[in-house]
Amino acid sequence: MRKEDKGIIIEQLISAIKEYEHLYIVDTAAMDSVATSDLRRACFKQEVKLIVAKNSLLKKAFEASSEVDFSPLFDVLKGTTAVMF
């Protein structure tokens, strides 16, 4: 992935973090493609924004969000991570 693309993704994550009052970190590693698709569909129906992102990019977005200290969440950023807004 190009550095420019990473920067765009980080900015999109920062924007979502600022826009939504709550977020949930979800480990989707044990889910197969059918279960993942079902989760995405259920989130869409409930107007929940589901974003799958590289942990390193998500951590950078959290670090750039100065309003809230997200550092306690850094230890859970392992494996396949999705964020629900």
C-alpha cells in the first residue's frame, strides 16, 4: 500500500472517530466469509458503520485524535480488527 493511500485511510478513520460518539472494536479473525458478510449486512440494516482497517493505521488514527486518550485500546489491536461506529 502506498504511503498516500495510508494517509487517506488514516484521515477517513480520524473523521469517523470525530463524527461518532461511540465506537466498538471487534475481532473478526474467527469469522468465515459468510459470517463476515452477515455481520456487514446486519450493520448496514441498523445504520452501523463497519470499517475493517489495518491495526497500525487504526492506531495512528487513535493517536491523532486528541480529544480522547485511546492508548488503553492499543493492546487489543491484534489480528483482524474491525471498528463499528
